[in-house]
Amino acid sequence: MICVECGQQTLGRQTEATAATASTTVTLTPVTIGTCPAGHRTVTPRVDVVVTQIRDQLTVARRRRLGRNDRCGDCGADLVMPPRHTQTPVPVVVDGEVTTVLIECTMVRCPDCGREQVPSAVDADLEAAVSMAVEQAD
């Protein structure tokens, strides 16, 4: 791994990173932490890449302007089924290395198409938990 600040080769080690918000817990395995001779710290994978790939693989419900229930992110049906706490592994590929992101949060199933999805109220917590996990990795 190359240091993003000075361009020198880093010595890296792999670890697991976990963080939790009010509604979401995220565990990334592995996270690579590199340190260059100048003492700069580089963490792989980057938060923006992880969040983008999670959003590509998970459906997020659409918030309704008026009304209590979200709508399905795929078919638009009202999400009236009760939410349930779920663990969902999401593989993320960065520079040819696979990191598994285990997401523990509330999910809702669409009664029409059967798609599991993250409620709109949980979506911001998911991104915050990923950011915290990468930043706090040690």
C-alpha cells in the first residue's frame, strides 16, 4: 500500500473494525491499516467506496412526503410489514481485495415484490456507522 500523503511504501496490517450508531452496527473484515516511515496512517478501504458499493447492493426504501410508511425502493409499494432486526453481509471489492461488511440493522420486506430493504430512517445511520468503523480502526 502507498501512503496517500507522501507516496512512500507503507507497512500494513489487517484487522476488523466495528462501529455502532443508534440503529445500525457495522463490522468490516478485513480493514488494512498502513503506516509509512513518516508516520502517516492510511486505511483501506475508503469510506466513500464502501458506501457506494453498499448502496449498489442494498435497496433503500423511499420516504413518503405524507404518510407513515416508506415505499419500496424497487416497486413503490407501501411497506406495511413489521420491521425486523437483520444481519446482512455485503462484499465490497477495493483494488482487487474483498472486504466483507456485516450490517446489523432494521430491515423491512416489501409485501408485493418481497425485496428486503433498509428503511429510509436507518439509511443515514448506516453511512455514519461505516464512516466511524473505518476512522476508528486500529
